[in-house]
Amino acid sequence: MTRIRNLSQPSRTILQQRVQNRMVQQQITSIARAGLLATLLGSASAFTSITPSTSLPSTQFTSFSALSATSQPDVVVISPPGGIGEITSIETARLGGSVKWFVVSAASNTPNMALTAETLAAIEKAGGSMELAGADAGSLLAPPDAEGNTASNDALSAIAGWCGTSGSLICTYDGAFEEKLRVDRMKSPEQIEDTMGVDEEQLIRSGIRVAAREAAARSKSKIVVLAAGEEMPSDDGDGDGGKGFFAGLFGGNEIQVPGSMAEAVGGAASVIRHGELFGAAESSPESSPFKGGPKREPIVREMYTTRAVRIDPTISTSGNVLGGDGSTKSNRLSVGEATSRLGLGKVKSATAKMDVSLSSFVGTAP
């Protein structure tokens, strides 16, 4: 066996770095799920892009398939691109469930999503399925015709049929702000001027609520993921303020938008709240275990070292707010995993309208 002291200085440095990187990788293995780690450490060529498959009756509404889903999925997820919505959808499929993920974006050019071959293989091995579709918020908020008939909105009309009858409907706003930033970076000077004064983040949030309203009627249970203190039951008025109408932005008649997620899904919903979010979905470059890539002294991202969780009731039996004050932090991976398990019925809630807060701490996943 060759000893380090018999090597030249450059060779010794390289060998020491390899040993150190191997030790760090072993540390990550002990604190991260093996399947997710294999996904993230795979080569770039291991990623498989999800490409368009079938078209629904709308120019703004395109369907994507990773693995074919059924007409009666276990879970339907409605969210912006990436974030908790993506994590929940993938985790549901990895657990063997069938999931349909409806993505609400700020523009018609929805960002491409890529999954690793390892993730697709894990979904197939578990017997899960995953299907994606999407529409931009503007098409979902298009006004009704002169007679007030919303059936003229092809994207909105197609949602209920595409989602089918599901066991659970899961909705979240996470990713709306990031999607707004993505679209802003792509705008030309003319587009920036034309959209001056348009709050695209609020358009996405409104589009999600409109889509949720269409899907909720055929879902047995509803789960909403919200930030701490957001749309609290004691809040008066609409969640985003105003009367929930959109008119002048698109011209024509007004379309009524639910003022909150609870209103959109019909009221009887379980709520999972989170603090300041950290961590990234699989399709994000920031999901790599190392900050800045492998280094001589690598820094492991917080999302892999902070996997312990605590769940507290948001509101006491007497009506007082106990948790969800925004001072805690929540790992997106943990929120998505908890949500997917609740959606699949692997976690039984004491009530159909529970409201809990999830906090993350340094430690391993439960």
C-alpha cells in the first residue's frame, strides 16, 4: 500500500482532498435520504427533461408527463413552478402515489423541469405516477364573455376535467415570488414598460386560487400550505386584500377570484404553515449538497443538516394563536414530505380542518 508520506506534494494534496471529500459525502449520506442524495450527486447527463405529450383544449394549457397518471389520482397539486409544489409532487410519486401537478406560471413560457433518471426509476419502482400540466396566470384570469359565461376560458374549463376525482387537493403559493423574478429577468425594455404597475406575484396567487376552486369540487380532502400568519382564520376580508375581482387589467367583464385559499377550496381544509423557508427543489441548481460545488473544505447546505422537525398547533382550543409567528425556519424538503404523506393518508389528522406549524431544527429526518 502506498503511504501518503511517500508521495510528492501535489499528489499528496490531491489524495488528501479526495479522502476529505469522501468523508463529507459519508456525512451527507447519514443525514439525507439515500434516494435524494443519489439524485443530486448524479451527473448532468442523468437528468431527464419532461417534454410535452398531450394537449388539452387550450393554446395556453399544455400537459407534460413524467410517468402516466390515472384519471383518478391520489393527489392533485396546484402551485407555482418549483418550491414546495414540486417537492410534494415528486415525494408523492416516490411513495407510490399517483399525482397530477398543475403549475401556474407568470408567463406562457413555463420553465422546463428536469428529473434525474434515479428519481424516475424510484417512482417507477414504487408504482407511482406523475403528470404535469400548466397555464399562465393571465389565461386563468381571462374575463368571462359578454353574457358572463366563464366557459369561454378554455384553460379554466379544462382544469376540472384534467384533474379528475382526486383523494386530496394540495395548494401552495410557494414559488410565486421566484417566478415573478424569473419573468422579470426575461422582459425586454418594451415589456417592462407595458407591464408597469402589474403585480405578477399577485396574479400568480390569484390564478392558483381560481384553479383550486375548479379542482376542489372533485377532491375528497383539501390541504393548504401557507406561510406563518398568512390568511389566518381571524383575518377579516380577503387574503390579498380587495374584493377579489380582476377587470381593467385584461379588459371586458370582471372575473371573481376567491379572496383566500380557504374560500377557494370550500372552507374545510387542513393547513400546514411554515416559517422562513430554506432549501430547494430537485430541479433547482441550489439543490446541490455543496455550496459552490465540491471544495477542499466543502460547506454542506443547511437543507441537508437541518432535517429534524417539530409540529405545533397554530391555534389553541380557546382560539389563541400559539405558533406561526414567523420567527421560525422551515425546510422545504420537510414541508413537502409532510404534505405528501398527509395527502396520501399516511398521516391521520384528528380533524379535517387542522391548522399546524412546521419548524425545522438541526438533526436528522424523523
